[in-house]
Amino acid sequence: MTMTTSERPSGLVAIDREMERQAADAIASVHQAGELAGRIAASLKATGKLLLLGMGGSHAVGRALEPLYRDHGIDAVALPLSEQLGQPLSIEGKTILVTSQSGESAEVLRWFSQTNGATPNTFGLTLEGSSFLARNAPSLVGVGGTEKAFAATRSLTISFALHLSILAALGDDPSAALYALEQPQSPDTTAALSALSNVRSIVTSGRRLQGLAEAIGLGLTELSRLPCFSLEGGQLRHGPMEMLGPSVGVVLFRAADATAGLVKAMAISASEAGSPVVVFDASGEAPIEGVSTIAFQPATGMSAIFSMLPVAQSFMIAFAAARVENAGTPVRSTKITRSE
């Protein structure tokens, strides 16, 4: 691992600024969503089907929300918007949520052009109230405006908060999730970062928290420029474990739900394969022997996401800062992707 001792890169300073206000902006976003969140919830109750469309971190948010909407009996599927453009699912009779923090990405523009404004049950989630998305679909708009820094942090948190407002309108009690935002936990990640000090790649994984794992895997790659990626726990089990070993780190996410035991089994298997393993753990169960545990109060669903997310964000930033001198400054990408 290459350690750097220079001043904090400007790209990470920009991310720091976003993260400093993300909790307050997220809480405010929930409280102001009101009427439109109710309309979206009514649409979901009427259609019983949900198609979540987005790119990058926005798609990861959709993946994280699939199980939470399914808990309400809603047939929820998250797809990358690029996949919907090339091999579309039917949009008829479904509620459609298009998520784009900028509201201006190339895929958003093309999809609305090709579908002639989509359907009466199409809604947007964005951070920019004057964006193309907000002008072309009734949209929940997060508080605080567009995220400026590269790599999604605040935009993820606010996108989750906008979904929390919809879930609340569907009948969920948002108090535990809001408490997680208001009273953030700060477990020590030093040992976990040390465990990954010599890896050349990371695979993140989860079960019900797979969407969160995908968001953090994306951020790790964007910031560290190492090949970090995500595989759902079962998919990791079916063959890709051949890649595991001392140079491949494994980061798992476990909450207090029925899949906690499967995550534990994967942690043990990955550790036995020689990979250094880190577990973000809100299961309330005993730490897993032989792995680095980052422990949280027992939580599930959105409260688990809001408990883990800021710590996982800080973790991915620290991992990258130890490897890349100008971490947070993209060299091949742009904040808003305007080409396909």
C-alpha cells in the first residue's frame, strides 16, 4: 500500500463538505416530501408494481429499496436505465421511479424522449429542482441542491431519505431511521482498514443489504481506482469465490434480519479462503471469529442503511486516501455523465 502524507486532496475536501450536511439535508428532505410522497404511495397501492430506474449510485439506491417495497406486497424491480433503454421491461401498469441526482444524465434525457414522457405513474427523485427530470415528471426534490463532489455521498443519503418519505406514506414508521440520521454512530474502523492494507481489489456483498454493498463498492472503485465491485451473497458463492485470497478483500453488510446467518456463513468461508474480511454488522449477533467487525446497534431496513452509510462512506474515503494522492478528483469520468 502506498501511503501519502500530503495535504488532504481538494476532491476529498469537497466530499467532506457534502457529508457534513448530508444528515441535516436528508432529515429536511423527508419532512418536506409530504404531498407528492403520498401521491407516489397511492400510485404504488393502485398498481402494485414498481420499476426503479437509475444509473450508478442511483441504481444502487434502487437495489437497496427493492426488498423494502416488496415487504409491502409491491412487485419491485430495479434496473439500470441503460438496460431499460436497450432491453426494456414493459412500463404499462407500473409505477416508475426515475432517480438521478443531477436530473440531467444522458440516459434520463433519451429515455423520456423515447417514451414520450413515460406514463401518468412516472415520478422522479432528484437533487435539482430545475433539472430536465424535474421538469418532465412530478419529482421529489432533495434539500440542499446538486451534489458538487465526485463520488456519491450526500446524494445517496438524500435519495434514501426521499424513499423513506414514500415508505412512511405506505405505512412504515420512519422514527428509527430518522433517529439513525439524528444520532449517528461512530464505530472505530482503524482495524478494518488495516486488515485491507495490502489488498489489490475488494468485493462488497450482502443479502437484503446488497444495494448498500453496491453503492459502497462503486464508491471504493471511483475513489481508489482499484477494481472494487459488488456481488450479491448467493452470486458470490456460486463460482466467484475462486478469486478469493490474501490480495482480495471482502466487505460484507449484515443487519438484524433473516439473512444474517447467510452473511455470517460467507464471512467464514471468505476468511477460510484467505481473504481479509470486514463486516459492517447491525445484526445484534456475536462478532464472527477471524474477521474485522464494525459493530452497530441492532437495526434492519432503512434504519440499518442510515446507521451504516456514513461510516461506510468514511471507510471508503480513508481506504482511497491511503492509495491515491488526488483521491476524489476524477481522471476519466465527470460528475454528470452526458454521453452514453
